Amino acid sequence: METNEKIRIGISLNSGAPPFWIRQIIGFIAHNKQLKLNLILSSNVDKNINHFFLNNESGPKPFLYKYYDRFDRGRVKASIEPYKCEVQFDDNSYHEVISGISRNPESEIDLFIHFMNFRLPPYIYNRSKYGVWQFFRGNSVKQASPILGFWEVYHNKPTSDVILTASDSISRPGNSLIETSIRTDETSPYRNAFKMSLMGVTLFTYAIERIDRHRPSRNTFFSNSMERPITLSEKFHMQPTNFQVLRFLFCQSLKLIKKKITNNRHRDQWSIGVSEDTQILLGCQKPINVNWYIPKCSEFIADPFPVKRDEKISIFVEEYDYVIGRGHISVMELDKNGKFNDPIPVLKSEYHLSFPFIFEEKDKLYMIPEQGQSNRIVLYECINFPDKWVETKTLVNNFAGLDSVIFFHSNRWWLFTTKGDAVSQDNNLHIFFSEHLSGVYKPHPRNPVKNDITSSRMAGSIFTHKTKIIRPAQNCFLRYGESIKFNEILLLSETDYKEREIDIMCPDEKSVFSKALHTINQIDGLTVVDGLREIKYV
């Protein structure tokens, strides 16, 4: 929904230079034609707090942590360069934007983003149509600043949670407006905090886009948009002691040594397998009786999608070359004895290609491979099976869609995909829809319809089981592609989406490929899956 009325936004800032993630949010507001930065409130109370999310504690960091933090920042600086926010906003652009913004508390606003830790006057809550928004960290702890990301790494927490809340009263901490998790960085608190901060930027863009589509009233917003109430806790909220830092350094040193030794001798390798067990989808805790293909050590095979032509079954896969560092789409034939022929390339690009979702419509065969690096979701048509494919339509532009699947339901084409953003590529589910396969695809008004690292990213084609519509999804809680969850779609419309988890499938610990499982499909009583193992290489 577009309107000439801009959403007027107020923010709180300190007197110093704000951290990069706040500048990115301000940049997003400045570049969006539907938004207007209308008010800045500042205080000198928090002028010494200058990076990441903020908390209410004060006082210096322990000297051991101070030196470790400096070392950690320098150690991982190069590794965080590839992470890019959606809107780049340098210091000059920042100062140019904020220089003309009103500091008058009487300025009209529709929402207020409270970045700092000083107490806001009550009238800000009352006058702001969509309340006061704040960022919180996981386990319902108010987002911390000098040690953001540390305790999650210290306690080996699998995920680090980021929550954006909205409150209509100074006496209440507010409810969760949108929340998600990223996998915790195993070795660097600074890199973990950096990713959490970028995730905060992403959550803000999601939340503000939802409001811009609907423009709800204040009552509707606070009645329908909230996920759950937030209660503050002191867990993960304290400064680490010098003893805790020493313990942390010892454990991290052992972890880094072990990781370096392992990485020098081993690598992960995906491959595909086939099973003739027809009950392998639902009600089966792990894939059984699987005949696995063993790839060369220099490659992996993943994301199997089967097609039947002339009584032969062909399986389209991602074939990844470790030497080149990029994947392409290949096809493998399955003979009558259930044996795989070696993969033959059928589609290559300057971009990484994977997840070749295949479907048929009006006697034509189509493919939607993942090519997130192109920032598009593209439809290909087969003009000579199996190795001649041509690009026919960009379904969604300016969107780095990952593992996209299309599904026809209620006279609409529904495109399920995950946005490959700068932080996490596994924790969001977006839907687009169109009346025609090659038509204009509109974003679902509730996008992302799901923010859950355990069941968002697609794991194969959507299928029906009896009267149920089932969406397989990757569980990426402990690692990428850890296992597969099956979700029953309860409601799919142009205004709403609901699903519930009904089953889960984990890799077979006795299998050759026992580390992970992230794609599953069926055809003619055969089930194809992929699995992960660890191999030695020279």
C-alpha cells in the first residue's frame, strides 16, 4: 500500500558518533520515499557508550576483557568485511541527513526508535502512533552494549537471538514486534555482536515495510502485530570477571587449535541417495535403506530434484567444485538397479547455482535454480531435455532468493523463498504470489511470514499427504541443514499465512552421510535425499 503520507519517525541518539548499525537504519529511513526522519532526542548520559545495542549497566570493562576485545576485533576485522547492509551510509551522508532534523519534542511522529538508555518522557509513548521501538537480545534480556555477543559464545549457546519490541506505555517493556535467531559465532564475540547488530537492521526493515503496506491504526497495530510480551531478566546481563575471561580464553584456545587441525585434514561433503521405501516422508524419524552416491573428493552433490521422462528417472542436482568454489546444475540418471550415473552439467553461470527446483506446467518443464548472487529469482524453461535450458522470466527482481519453490493453490502461484541477507540465510521465509506463472509476483503483506532458524528455509517441493499440504523446511539450529522439519500449511491467502510443525526427520547416525540432511523429494515411490559427511583430503 503506497500513500503520499510518509511515516514520521523519531529516534534517540547520544552526543557522539553512533555505531554503524544505527547509521544504517538512519540511512534506510533517509532513502525510503515512504519514511521521514522527523525528530531526534539526545542526551549526554550515555555518551561513553558507542557501539552496538545498549543496556542499563555502567562501569568499565574488566581489564582482561578490554585487551581481549581489542585483539578479537583486530583478528576478525577482515572476515566481517563481506557482510553488507542493505543501505550503505557513510559518516558524511549521516551528518548531512541529521543536521536538518528537528530537536523539538513537540514534533509529530508516528513511531519512535529508542536507541539509547535514557528515560523517555511519557508523552513520547502517547503521541507515537506505533509506540516506542527498542532492540533486545535473546533470553528476554535488554540488548547489551560493551559485551554484546560475549555470553552467547561463552556459554556455547547455539543461537543468538535478536528481538525488536514495541511499547505503548513507559510502564511496560513492550511486546515482541518481530524476532529471530542467528547461529552463534563459535570463536569470536565481536563477530557475533557484529552479526547481531546487522540482524537488528534487517528486523527493522522488515517491521517498517509491514507497517507501510498496511498503515494500521494504533489499536489494530498493538492488537494484531505483537508476537509475545517481553520480560526482562538479568541472565547474560553482567560484566564478565577476569577469572571468567581467563576461562574463556583457555577454552577458546583449545577450540581454535582443534578447528585448525580438523580443517587442515578434513572437509564436509554432501551427496545424494535414493530409497525405495515409500513411507520415508512422514512418520519416519530418519531416512532408511538409502543407496548413496559417492562423489569425488574435489566436489559435492546436493539438492536432488527428480524428473521422469521416457520411463527413465533423472535427478537434477547442485554439483559443487571445491577447486573453482562455485556450484552449477547437473543431471544424474538412475538406472533400473537403483545405481546413479555420474553427473553431467546442464546449466552453468557466472553465479553460484544450486537447488534446481523442477516442475511441469502445460507439458512444459521449468526450473527455478537458486542464484541468489544475481539478486534475482529466475524461471528457466527446458527446450531440449535434459541439458538445454533458457531463461524465460525474472519472477522477483532485487531479491536474493535462496532455495525457492513454487506451488499452485487456490488459482494462484505461490513462490516460497528465503532472503539471502548479510547475516543469516536460514531464518526467514518469504512468499510471493501471482495469478499467472509468468505474471507479476506480489510480496505477501506479512513478509517475512516466518522468522525461525529451525523451520524457515525450504528443504524440497511442497507436497500433499492425504488432505494436508506439507512444506518441508530446513532445521538450521545447530548447523546449516541439520535436519528437516515437515510443516502443515493451515492457511495460505493473499493476506495471511499459518502453518504448524507436524514431523521431523534427522540424518541416520549409522549412515555414511550422517552429519546433516537438508533436501527431500519423491517420485514414483522413490525418495531422494541428500546427506553430509566429513572426509579426509590431501
